[in-house]
Amino acid sequence: MFVVLLEYTAPVSEIDAQLVDHYEWITRHYDAGDFIAAGHRQPRNGAVIIARAMPRGKLDAILATDPFALHKLVRHDVIEFQALRTIPELAAYADQLTTASEGAER
């Protein structure tokens, strides 16, 4: 699973000009099952996206199509983590616990 931190690198007025396209992009990836949650950071200096587990290259390709990225308005910082425990509603997104030897084989 991934936490994607978006940091605005342009004035909020430029961000606002791309919001409709960005929201449509977010919606496409919710519909595709790529994203689990997203929203503005507080204070409003960026945003956060929670993405399901997928190959890192696929996530990078998705993020490259973000209208904010296409217009060079944000920087994406990606944090990958293994979701070993979740609330029941998110159980389908949990990673299976692997032993150290299994993890080394990957």
C-alpha cells in the first residue's frame, strides 16, 4: 500500500485552476480501484492519496498523469508500507504477513 504526499510547488491560485481536471483524474483512479482515499492537507499546502498495493512502476505511471504533475504544480513523495492490520472494512487491502525468509525471496 502507498501513502502519496503531494506538496504544492506553485501558488494555490494555479492549483485551483487545475482542480476540476485533478478531481476527474482522482475519480478515474477511484473507479479503477487504484485509490482508497484522498484529500487536502491542512494547512492547504498539498494533498494526500492512499493507494492500494500495486507494482511501484504502475503507481509512478499513474502519478505522472496527474494534471498537477503535468503542469509542474506539485511534487509527489511516495511512502510504501505493508498494511498488516486494518479495520474490517479495509481487510481486502491488507498485505499478508510474510516471514523474513519469504520476504528475502521476493
